[in-house]
Amino acid sequence: DGGITQSPKYLFRKEGQNVTLSCEQNLNHDAMYWYRQDPGQGLRLIYYSQIVNDFQKGDIAEGYSVSREKKESFPLTVTSAQKNPTAFYLCASRGSMETQYFGPGTRLLVL
Amino acid sequence: LAKTTQPISMDSYEGQEVNITCSHNNIATNDYITWYQQFPSQGPRFIIQGYKTKVTNEVASLFIPADRKSSTLSLPRVSLSDTAVYYCLVGDDRGSTLGRLYFGRGTQLTVWP
């Protein structure tokens, strides 16, 4: 069953703590994306990767970091430098000549 | 860096046809026009995509005039379950280039009984 999975569904972060959101896809897609969505707002691009071992900053990369060591995986770390991390985080992937497919999302809350 | 403009919200009643127009004055030659649907606390879902003229699938129709500077998503006979946010995107969504796409704020469609 092909698709994109994100975990966990809900994540709680304490002040000053780094947390990592998981994104895995088995669609054999080269490109992967991380978006942030705040209530009533559209999607804002955090980071994206077009190929393994390469990634580019999006519009709101400050306070976040990513890695792309494997084609299937694109984890996002929300660092302590991100002062307002509470949001809904969406991962997507895309293959050549295909549109974007989105995961179910992770909701991050600050304790 | 918004490349599209669409209404923030629209209201309709069950059984009516809904048309959501998107403006994209600076669309590039290689850009496709793609619409996504998003329900609360879920990831966006692809609805339809087109390059020019008219495209129809089992869910919606997409009308694109010759100058391609705007497009209209048409949802026939909406139901309560069509209440969602609809995003219009322009970009090389299905090309060989796997770069970024631009999401705006979308249009909140509310269908009333």
C-alpha cells in the first residue's frame, strides 16, 4: 500500500527542547517537502529536497533543520531556536511527471 | 511570493454548482494549474490539473481561458462534505523539474443545508 506516513500524529515539546518529526514515503519519489500550517492560514514551505543528500530552504527555514540520507525519509527537526513552533506540519513528496502527495500531518504543541 | 489570488471564502447551498476563480497573471509557459482540497487536520488532496481549455474528471471541471491568466474550478451539485479549503497553484507540477510549488491561503468553501 503506497503512500506517505508521518509520525507522531501529535507531539508535545517542552521549552528549549528539540523535537523530530518523521516523514516516510514508499512511492519512490525523488522530491520531498515540509510545510507548516497555522490556524486559518495556507501552507508555508519550510524545506524541500529534490534528491538524496541535498535540500533547500523554503520561506520559513529559521529554527528548523532537515536531513535526506535516504530517498524514503525526510525528517524535520524543530529546534529550540524556533520560538513559536505550535502548528500543523505537513510532509509531501513528488515524482517526475506527478503531482504532490501529502501525508496526514503532525500537530505540534508546546507545553 | 504568492503567484495566485483567490477569494478567501465562499458560501453555497447543497445541490448548487460552485465556481471558484483563481487569478495568476504571471503564469509561465511551462506552468500547469492545479487545485487541491483540504479538510481540517488533514493533508491537501489533489483534485484536478490542467494546462489550457477545459479539463473534467469525476469530481470537478477546470476552465482555463486562452490567455491562461485565470482559471475556474467548478464543483457540480455540492454537498455538505465539500466544505473544505480549496487551493489554486501554478507551477511545473508535473514537469521534470521537482522544485517548489506555491500555496496561497486558499478559499474556504462552506456548504449549507
